[in-house]
Amino acid sequence: MPWLALALLTMIAVLLRKPLIEGLFALAEECSFQWGAYRGTLGITRVIGMLGADELTRRSLRQLRVHAHEALGQTARAVEGARRLADEARAVGDWGLANTAINTFINAGLYQEALEVERRWGPREVDDAEELGPDEQEALARFNLCEALYNLGDWEAAHECLRAVEESSAGEPLLRHAILMQRAWIQAHTGQGEEALATLGRLNREDIPRVYWSEVAFTRAAALLALRRYDEAGNEARAGLKLARRVASTRNGLFMLGQIALAAGRQEEAARHFEAGAAHPYKGQGGGALLAWGDCLEKLGQGERARDAWRLVLERDPQSAAAREAASRLGHAVNLSST
């Protein structure tokens, strides 16, 4: 009888809906964090939404969408979603949501907004964290805030923030190895190249999502650059570009090659890499490299183009320490032209 067949199909659909949603959600996470197939992530989240997921799953879907939009370079859309996540995170006390918002703000160059998420944090009401426990989720959020601090120019505060995270960490492998990469990055940028390489020697990239493996290579390149081992640094940067899955990683690799060539005295080569990075569709952050591009162009006798590059720092990364430097250079250039 048709009605019996319909009833059986309905019962089967109800019984299978939850495992189907769980399976699709796991696939969406693989797309985002291992394969870098972010358009696949967005498609799968839409399908899950049509299946009638519960509120907790819908919240996690919103996180995945924000992450995918950010990774695809759809910065404005990602930031819009991150603002909603930040409000929701505070309302329900979920550091996992807060971390996604913080990471998105930082990648968009909104460092003060990222720090504001923590400043406005209230007591935890519920614990909805799934992948990590509440302690690890909070530690991961505070770990990402280190990046906001050093982009604002306070490397010492970033170091102290990272030390506090390490002391409070519950030992999650992802966080433990991410801390090593962050420490090496700070060491490389504060003149401790040998220490940075030693730190990276303790890192197992298998414990970091595959889409961030390129950043491990770029961190090693930064350490080698600090040691003036320019050829090795360039090889690491190119290896990182081959591993890149996120659009931001590709742009970062181009900028890294520019920094290496500039430090090695190869100014024309550096200018080409910087220009390629500046023309890349991903426009978030990057103030330090754009500042260096301007300095490179000035050394090449291209003063007007140098000023254009410095203006880009103010436009694309206005909250950064690099923006203050760019404003200083532009003011100095104006003063010189008026004398």
C-alpha cells in the first residue's frame, strides 16, 4: 500500500538523517582543514542546512562558512559573519565561535576588533565545544590573539601572551605544535634565527591541519632569512607556495620571496615579487611587505611608485605597526618635496 511505503520511507529518512548529517559535516571539515576545497565546504554546508540540522550543528555550520569565505579571500563576507559569531560566542560562552571570529578579524587586518572579543568576554554559560574541550578552545583563541599583538607592533606582548597560553594549555597536539610555530615566527622576527630553527625542529607538521603546512615552510624561511641564509630561505618559501591551499598563503609566499630578495640585495627581483603579491586577489594584512615594497622602489629610484606602495599600507592594513611607519615615510616625503 502506498501509505505504508511512504511511512517506511519517512521512518528510514528520520533514522538516517542524523548519521547522514554527521557524515556530511565530517566531510565538510576535511574539505576545509585537509584538502583546502573551500567551495566544497560551502556546498556541503548548504546541503546539511536543507536536512534540518539542530541548533548546535547550525552554529558549527556558520563557523565553517566563515572560515571558508575567509580562506577564499571573500574578506568582507567573512568579516560580516565573524561579527555575528563574536556576538553569539559571548551570548552562549563558546570560545570555539570566538576563536573563528578572532582568526577572521586578524586575517582581515582588524586586530583591535580581535582583541575586543576577549575584552568583552563574559562568564561561560554553556560548553558547546566539540572538537576540543573548553580549556583548549579558550587557549586556541588566546593563541591567535598573539598574532594581533605583533601585527600592532608589540612583539614583547605577543611573546608574553604566547607564554601564558603555553602554561595554561591542556596539551592538545594541535595547539602544542601551533605554539611552536608561533614562537618560531616571533623568534625569527626578533633576531633569534637559530632559536627559531631549534623551535621548529620540535614541530611535527602532521599534527597541524594540512592547509597550514605552507605556513610552517614560511616560518622556516623567516628563520633562515634572519640568519641571512638567503638561498635556503628562498627554497623554503617556494616549497611553501607549492603547499599553499588558502589564497592568503599564496599571497604570503609571494611577499616572503620579496622580503628575501630585498634582504639579499636583489632589488629588481624583490620588486617583482612584491608587485605580484600586491596584485594578488587576497588583500588582507600584508602591511609589512607593502612597506618593504615601497622601500625597495625608493632604492630603485621610483619615488612616486614608492609613495603609492606606502599608501597601500594605509589602505589595506591601517591598524598595523607598518601603517604607522608608512605614514611617517609619506610625511617625510611630503616635507622633502616642499623644501
